[in-house]
Amino acid sequence: MSQEISRRRALGLALAGAGSLAVGLTGLGARGWPPFGAAESSTAGDAATGTGTGTGAGAGGWAEPTVLTSTEGVLDVELRAAATRVPVGGQAATMLTYNGTVPGPTLRLHPGDQLRVHLVNDLDEATNLHTHGLFVSASGNSDNPFLRIGAGESFDYRIDLPDDHPRGVFWYHPHHHGLVADQLFAGLYGAIVVDDDESAPAHIVMVADTTISQGRVATVSMPERMQGRTGQTVLTNGLVAPELAVPSGSTQRLWVVNACTSRYLDLGLDGQPLQVAGLDSGGYPTPVPMDRLLLAPGNRADLEVEVPAARTSLVAHAYDRGTAGMGMMGRMSSDGSDATVLTLVPAGTDPSPGAEVTRVPPRDLRDVGVDGTRTLTFTMGMGQGMGRGMGMSFLIDGEAFDPDRVDQQVRIGTVEEWTLRNTTMMDHPFHLHVWPMQVIGTSPASSDAPDVRDVVDVPAGREVVVRIAFERYPGSTVYHCHVLDHEDLGMMGTIRAS
Ligand code: C2O
Ligand code: CU
Ligand code: CU
């Protein structure tokens, strides 16, 4: 039973702030703003030729990806995946892009819309498309992770959002088993916004890491895959440590996406707590203050930041997510150094009135009867490394991914309680497609709101209990570790709902 909650917030991102945004920009960066303004809204016809600005200037600038907005219930876009020469941190490098930019365009939808994507694969290997976090069908030409779009081929996706789809920020990325980590690390990712309230715009903050070496994306070793690769460069909207000029005293909404292949983002803001208005598709009735917020790969956060009079940075702090623990290779470093995600630079003041933000809290499964329980166990061990030579195997319930095997059979209309058990020395962020998970037994600090996520971190040697309402979408899909190297190495299973 969801009860609609409205709040008045002093959101100063009103258009009055637009002029000040030029501060620190190099010209290239200006086109991506405002995120939902008319200038960047694109209808179907423009989609194929939309020019993004995500990959641009070095430190100092700010840019957001081009926004493609649905009209009359439909967003019809072409996404072309191709190797492209783009500027990264002041140098040119060949990355993989959607429509020529890193990140790809932001797809902006309303609940009830149909998303049509003509995916063109100009890569020299297979790919496909996953709409991470969307509560939509995983069958046919909807959000189907089993599809394979070969090199040189194209495919038409049709993804229908239900009228009651949660508002929030989601994202898209390739999901072809065995190639997901490489393709994401090389630049294939973009944001999806589902909202029906244009009055409270938010900045898209897509965080991803990569390593550029001699003008190309570095290849990684087997030990790095086993650890879960960490890129040397953290990119925010394709930029290194960008600066966002905003009026002091205003409240800015930041929609942060952790699009890193493996890196955890242990976020903090210097000088003030984070105000967390939502995580993944779940909104809190009122923002929850947190000193630190851990976003595992795949997680998103809806943050509200009151801009102080001095510069302030959103920092991803060094984080130890454990080790693949092979004695012969020694202890491998984890996400070992702080990175600046962005710096807010005060530029004038803005007394403009705030806009109304509506968040619909998700259904709370704590008080609901459970129809079934199961335990999923993550293990790692030495063995034949999935066709890549001797290495470590990454398994769930003793099995590596097999698309032809059904690992979990569930019934539509039931609520289940799953215990996620991690017997390894590394953290594994567990992701289930289609159905959100409510973490049981923990609530965010100072809030009793349900903690609903589509990626749930399961720390080394620990267990986490979640509840899942299997509603609405019969068919088969997957769950997996969102350290995407682990997913590619086999830590993925299939689920069939009927
Ligand atoms: Cu974001 Cu199955 O993935
Ligand atoms: Cu997903
Ligand atoms: Cu993992």
C-alpha cells in the first residue's frame, strides 16, 4: 500500500541558475545543460543524430549527457555502439560509445511510456542492451539479457513501462555474458530517468572508471579480472573531477549512478552529511542524512545537496572490498585511493522558490507473509577459469552461469525471503533483474523507511536477507554479481517466473 508523499523543497536549480553555469566551461561543455531544458530535449527524429557532450574537457568543466525525452508516450531512439575517438582527461583515446559519446545519451521517460531502441552494433563483437533497474518484462524484445546482437547486426527493442513504474534514475549497459565488463569499462553506458515532474530537475552524475593507455582502453590481466578490475581514471559524465557552478544557498539534486565495472563508491561530502532522498528505485519519505553512502556497482542515489558558500567536493573514498586472495599473487589492491566525483563551485546566490518533489515510498515487505525462502551461496575456488585458462571459478550454489539451466523457479504473485550468503574473502554486490529487493534487518540510519535496492552488497563472509515480491512479469531473466568481471567469469544464475 503506497501512500503518496509530497514535500516542498527549496530546489534552487531553477532556470535562473543557467547563466552561472558557464563558469569554468570550455564551450564544449555547455550544451548538455540544463538536463531537462527545452534546448536539450529531443524527439524521436533527432535521436539518431543527437550530439552529446559527455566526453569533453578536462578538469574544470561540467557537462551532462544529451537528454532524449519521450513525447506522447513514446521514446524512439537509435543507439549505435561503435569504437570512437573521444577526449578523455585532456587526451584523445579510442573508447566504445553509444552515439559517439561517453556516457551515451540520457533517456528520459514517464511511467507508462514505451521505450523503443534501435540498437546498431558497429562493434567487432557481440553485444546487447540491458535497462538496469527498470521494472519491465525481460522477455522477447523487451529487457532480455539472453539476446545476442552480433557484430554488424541491429535489433529493435520495445520496452513498456507500467503506469506505476517507480520514479528515479536507472541506467543501460551491455549484457552479453563474457563481454560485459570489457564493454562497460570501454565506455558503453548511459542513464535512464523515469519521472513525471519536470519542476524539480536533477543533475545526472554518471560515475565510471577506466584505464587509458597509449590512446586506448587498457586490456586487463586474469588476476585483475578475478579481483574485479579498478580503473585508474574516475570519470563523471565522461570528465575528470568536473566542477559544477551553482548558486550558494540553493539545493541541488544529484542523481548519482555507479557505472563502474567493479569499483565501490564510498561517497562523502566534505563539511556536511549527505541527504539521501532515495536509493535505486526506492524513495524515502524525507531525505535521510548519512555521513557516508556506499554505492556498489550498479547502485544509484538521489542526493540533495545544499550548496555552501565555499567549494565542496563529493568524494569517493578508498574502499576495501576484499581480495581474490591467491597467495602467489599477494594481496591485490582494492579500490585503494580517494577520487573526486565532482566539486560544487558557488556562483552567486539564488533566492528562487523551490519546486515540489514527489517520492512514492515502495511497498514495505517487512509486514507481509512470506511464501517461500531460499539461500543463494557465493563461492570462489581454484579451477579451470571459464575457458580463459587456469584461474579462479566464480560460482553461485556451486554452478557457473548456464543460460540453458533454470536455477530458480518462482511463482508470480508470491513474496520470497532470500538469504544471500557470501563465503568468500571479497564483497559481492548481488543484482536481480526486474524485481527490486528489500533488505531486511537493516534500515538506513535514522530512518525506518524500507531499504529497497536492485543491487545489494553482500560483504565478505557475511549473509544478507532480502525479500522480493515477484509481481507481474512471467519469463526468464538473471541475477548476478555486479562486479562485472565476476559476472563474466560465471557468477550469474537464471530465474524463471511463471
Ligand atoms: Cu546492471 Cu544484469 O546488470
Ligand atoms: Cu540489471
Ligand atoms: Cu563478485
